[in-house]
Amino acid sequence: KLTSLALQPVITPELLHGRVHLKCSYSPPSPEPPAQYRVLWSRLSGPGKREQVHHETTPRSFSYVEMDGKNLCLGDMVFCTVTAFRRGTPEQRSLPEDSKGFYAGIKFLPESLEIAEDGKEHVLTVLSTIPIACPGQDDFCKITLQLRTEDLGSRVPGPPDIALSACQVDLVPEPCSGSSCVAATVTVTAVTDFAQDGTRGSRISAEPVAPRDWLWRAYTPRDVKVTVRDLPTGNCYSFTDPHIITFDGW
């Protein structure tokens, strides 16, 4: 008889022996915990499609899989599915239980921005959900991301409508907390261009700069779309000495 045991599998990132791993943890039911667990690791290979990358049968209440750059790469959405059964009776197993999807890579928070040409600064957080591995013991290790802005083909051609406070951000190793391992911030400001150019779209892209860790070399994070809402600009006039109309209409 198939039953649900409320195993509640959860994926967290860990650094083991200098290599990035994902850990699937689950809660064995009491008072009689099962003797064996079958853990199936999979990645999202397309809309609604999963591809199996690893599986094991273990008596432990956790399972590890390595981010090896082949079976699991940066940018993958990863799942673990756990089934419990007693030793000697593998046909009497519990219902398989899925973890929530774990995105391994760089996240931008928020994932998109809508701002106005009012000169205000908006904070964009660059977050790595996996730890930064150090190639050598004595090296100061970090991942540097080159940030770029690009116009998304608005009606009025021109440079991007946004400006960043920095062109690069450094991701320096820190202890992981939940699904957040490293975070850096950059501010985004809409360029006040004194042009009536309507609402325009831009995007912010990031690219690792010469990473020493091979896991990062073929990885490009997702872009951030930024929508800039145009605001009317003030005008002042000076005509026939000495008439001056100021910005506020006087």
C-alpha cells in the first residue's frame, strides 16, 4: 500500500572537499523510520520535462550530488525525489515526494525593474545560490561579474536609458544561508535625458570575467529587464529683455 510519509525533501548547497555539491535532506517519520530511501536527482530539461542525472539507495536521511559541469551545470533547475521502503520489501514503498526546484546559479533580485526618470537609485542584488570554490588554498578566490546595459530597440534609437553604479561586482566566498551563498549589490538609475522618448526598455546582462573555476566558464546568468517610464521635463525661457519664465512657471 502506497502512503505519503511527509518526508519533505529540501535541497541546500554545500562545499565538500573544495567542490560544489547539492544536498537533499528529508525527515524520516517516527516512531518507526524506514530502513532505506531511494533518492532520484533530476534537472529541468525543457518546459515540464525532467532529465534524470543521478540516483542512489541509502539508509541515510540525506543524499549528495556534485555540480560537475556535465550532468549538473550552472543555470540548471534541480529536483530530488525521495521514496522510502523497508529492507527486504522494496515493493512496499511510500509515494515519491518531490523537493521544490533549486535554481543553481546567479539570481538578480528583483528579477525585473520598472523605474522612472526621477533620479532615484534602485538597489539590484546579485545573488549566487551556490558557494564559490577556491582553486588553491592560498588564493584569494572570487567570481567577478562584468555588467553591461543594452537598449531593447525602442522607438527612439539611442544609448541605454539606465546607468549602473558599478561595471563589475565581486562575489567573495561566504557561508551559505539557505539558498543564498554570496550576495553583492549595485544601484540602477534612469538617465534623465531631457527627451520625450516615451517608455523604453533596457536590459542588464552579466558575464563571469576569466573565472579560474571551470564550473563558471561556460555560464551566462539570466538578464534583468528594466523598463524606464518617461517623465515630462521642465523648461525655462528667456525672451525680449528682461522677461524670464522659470521652471515652475514664474
